[in-house]
Amino acid sequence: MVDVADKLACFQAITGLEDPDLCTEILQAHDWDLQLAISSFSSGNSPEYPSLAGTSGGDASTTVQSNSEFRDVVERPEPTAAGPGLVWKLVTLPISVVSGSLGLISGAIGLGLWAAGGVLSYSFGMIGLGSNSARNGESSARLVSVSAAATEAMDFVADFEREYGSRRPNFVSEGFMDALQRSRNSFKLLFVYLHSPDHPDTPVFCERTLCSEMLSAFVNENFVAWGGNIRASEGFKMSNSLKASRFPFYAVVMPSTNQRIALLQQGEGPKSPEDMLTMLQKVLEESAPVLVAARLDTEERRNNIRLREEQDAAYRAALEADQARERQRREEQERLEREAAEAERKRMEEEEARERAEHEAAEREAALVKMREDKALSLGAEPEKGPNVTQVLVRFPTGERKERRFHSSTTIQTLYDYVDSLGCLDAENYSLVSNFPRVVYGREKLTLSLKEAGLHPQASLFVEIN
């Protein structure tokens, strides 16, 4: 019992299947030979497409539950003691033929990689890298899977065109799930063709039926066509999902509600273009009400969404307009308040500056008055005429003339004090100058007496503003 549980756990870890009943059925189908069971999955890690249980040729409308990417394991019949069910006989037989001994080798390699991966995962988990590594690995695996499906589809289209020419159904160069989504978006059925290059009926069917002008034009106009080579991973998995037991194999499927797909029709073996056309026309006629209803439902949903978006946009526009007006009113009020505060601040500053200027002017005026009084007092009384007395005449720029007598020993500085005491000048920087000859009695001559300066017994000077 322990050996059975270990094999079941190992098989689940390697294949990625989570359903223990399904894993038990697969192992029972291989007599609990772990390596042989693993070799059945050597062409892929896990079933990626829904199998259609209970389908057969002719009319069918079976639906199969899947997740959003149609990747989860489908419901299988309960395992019985009589042996494996028919489904897994059909799955394992072609794998055994294709894989052979290579499956045993890949199974052994898978066991080794699984064990090594477990050790590395535990080691990374101990240093805090486990969850990020797992997520990165999952993302990379998904990208590789999508790329591989598209590559296989492009290879199939190129090989088919090279083998049978360009007049053919326009098989899309993308994976099955993308093709299914394309058919959903375009409100068309999906025509599926599974190509078996080794089957003796395949060349005749492709040349005379699939590539006939009448059938290929009808398929291209009314269906989304997808083809897969059963030698490739995706084509092989689709053959398992659709339970293809004979080739050529063709089917018509469509997306259904609640993430289900519906198998509307399938056929196996060669068929004439007329019979194929009759079958496809019948399926198309029977499915037309469903497609029309889906289109109308989608258009109604789109119209409702567009109406809600327009209403939301109108509401947002009105709200934004109200907010803009409120913001503008608030900004205008703030601007007026700032301008009023700025004007008041400037008025206060101007008032303070005016008061300060008046105060400074009054102080300067008082200082000048005091200076004039002090200098007038320092001059003393005007001396009487005499041999040692000098007569000095001072002319101002305004034309005003002032005359006074000074002792000949008086310095030039005394003449400046005399001019300052008169208060006839607003300028503070000036010079006393004689005309003939022109002599400037500047700062360097302030200590000279009138006699030493050549101004005795009389002198005529004028004030020159510097």
C-alpha cells in the first residue's frame, strides 16, 4: 500500500495532474508501471485541452467543463476493477506507438529532474527565493507554451501549403485556444482538422476534398479553420480530447456558455467534397440561430456598456465642470484676497517709507541748521577794514553774491564754513574756484591761509558744484 501511494504521489508531482482518481486510473491502465505511465505524458506536461466524453461520428452537442484557459483536467469515468476505460486506451495507444522506448528514457529523466528540482526548491525556499522562483517559472512556462502552440500551428500551415498548394482552408497560424477565441469574437464556428501524415487516406482527402475550390471557399467564408498535426504536441492532445480513432479526422466546435465548448459535428475517414459540404451546411443551418442570438446578445451587451460608458462620461464631464467652476471660483477668491493683502502690504510699506523719509529729511534739515549755526558761530564777528583784512566776494550758481571780510591769516577752510553757514546751496560737494587765473581751492588747500593762497588783500571766488 505504501508503494502504491508513493507511485501516485510521484506521478502527480511529475505530470502536474491534481486529480488523484484520474492519476489512479492512468496508473491502473499501465499496471502500476510508473515509468510506462510517465512515458504516456512524455510529449506534454499535462492535458491542456478538454476531452469530449461520449462523442461519436454524426450529430453531437456534448459540452465539456474547462477553466478560463481550458487547461484543467476533464471529468473521467470512475475507475473500475475491470481495467482502464476506453478513453485512456485511446490515449495511451498512440503514445505507446509514437514514444516507444524514448518514453522510458524521458520518464527516467523526469524522475531525476523532479528529485533535483525538489532539492533546489527546498534550498531556495530556505533562503527566501522559493515563491518568487516558482512564480517566475510559471510565467516562463506559460510563455513557452503559447509560443510553442503558435509555432506548431505555423509549421502545420507551411507544411500543408507546401504539400498541397495554396488553395486550401485558411488555417489560422495560432494555437487552438486562440483560434477558439477568434471564432467566438467573429461569431463563427470553428472547423478543426487533425492531420495524420502517415495515414494512407490523408493525401487523397487533402487533395480532393479539403483543397477543393468549392469546399475551401465555403469553409473560408463561414468558419474559422484550425488544423493540427498529430505528430506535434498540440495536435496530439487535441486528438485525445476529441477521441479521434480514425483519420482523416474533422470536427466542428463552438464556444459555449459558462466556459464550455460544444462539439457540434465530427467525422472520421475520407469523405467527398459534396458530402463534406452537405455536412457543414447542415451544421451551419442548425447553429445559425445560436450564432445570431450570440451576436445580438453581444451587440446588446456592447450597446449597454457603451451607454453606461457614455452616461459615466457625461456624469464625469458634468462633475469635472462643476469642480472646475468651483475651483475657478475658489482660485478667483484667493486671487482677490492675495491682491487685497498685497495692496495693503504695499500701502503700509509706502506709508512707512514716507514716514521714514520725512523723518530722515527732518533730521537732515535739523542737522544742516545746526551745522550752519555752529559754523556761523565759529566764524566770529566780521573784522573791520585794515591792512591785514581780506575782502572776499563769493558768487553762487544761482547768481546770488555774498561778500565778507576775513583776517588774512584765516584758512581756506573758513571760507568753506562761511559758504556752508549761508544755506544758499543744496549740494554738499562743491569747490571754491577763482577765474583769473583759474585756481581750484580744493581739499588739499584747506589749511592754507588767505594770504598764502594769494587771495589777499581781496579775492573773487565762485562756487562750482562737483
